Amino acid sequence: MVTEPREHSRQLLLRRGRRLELTTLGWNVLGVVVLAFAALRARSVALAGFGLDSVIEIGASMVVLWELADVAQNRRHKAMKMIGSAFVVLAVYVAVQSTAVLIIGFRPHHSPVGMVWTGLTALVMFMLAAGKAKTGAGLGNPVLKAEGRVTLIDGILATAVVVGLALNALAGWWWADPIAGYVIVYYAIREARGSLKQCR
């Protein structure tokens, strides 16, 4: 009698967790398209880096969806290793690009589309991260909670990119764009270490 309500509550939490991940997945798939367009138009390192980060977040959401479906542990470990490796590639790419832009003194164009999208993304990611933290705690699921932290970092990165784009557009601080890229590098390395550590 007691276990039935508990099981029902667990199923509700699982459904909520899947909905949160599917929302994250859908938002980031759309984001990759918008960010690719905005990055190419503005020639922005920060937007390109954030677009690549969105691709990685798509992979992270898929990992959690697999885990919530009770997929075998060894597949999750392989997926986490792939995500960790992808973060390493992201960090190297953005570090090289940001450094080259600073040395050359290349000035990216303004990107109203990029600013609006990354601003909206920051708000959406903060809300999704809060939902994942609460749902993960209710389920006692460390994977969902960990991915919620990745989503929170996504929100922080989006905020850093918006600030860089705004400083470039409003104050003419062209170097703010590659500096925002270095913020992405820092978090990419941190996430790579965290993801690869889970594979041991």
C-alpha cells in the first residue's frame, strides 16, 4: 500500500526528468542553427564556441535520457567519455581562435540575433537547471543532478557571451568577444575533467 504511492511519485518524477531533458535537447538543436547563422554573420568566436557547447549539451541530454531509461552502465560510461572528449576539442578550438583574434586584432561585427538568442538561452537554462536539480534530488539520481549543473553552466556561459557581445556593440570593446571565448574554455576544461572522471 505504501510502496504504490511512492512508485507513482517516482514515475511522475521520471516523466518530469525526461520532459526537462527533451526541452533542453529541443532548445539546443534550434540553438545550434541560430548560433551558426549568427556566428558566421558576425564572425564571432564567442558565438561559435557557444554553438559548439550547445552541440555538447545535446549529447549530455541524450546521455541522461538513456540513463533514465535504465540503459546499461557501460553505454553511459562510453557516452560520458565522448562528451568529455568533445569538451576537450571545444576548449582547444576556442582557445586557439580567441588567441588568434586577439593577436591579429580582428574585430567581430555586431550580432543583434546572437545577443537576443543567448540572452533568452541564459534564462531558459537557469530555469531548466533548477528543475533538474529539484527532480534529480527527488529521484536520488546523481546523473540528472550532474547534468543539471552542466545546464547551469550553459546559462552562465550564455550570460558571459551576452556581456561580450554587448560590450562589443555598445562600447566598441572588440576584445570582449574573444575574452568571452576564454570563459568558455575555462568551463569546457572543467566539464571535460568532470565527465572523464566519471569514466574511471
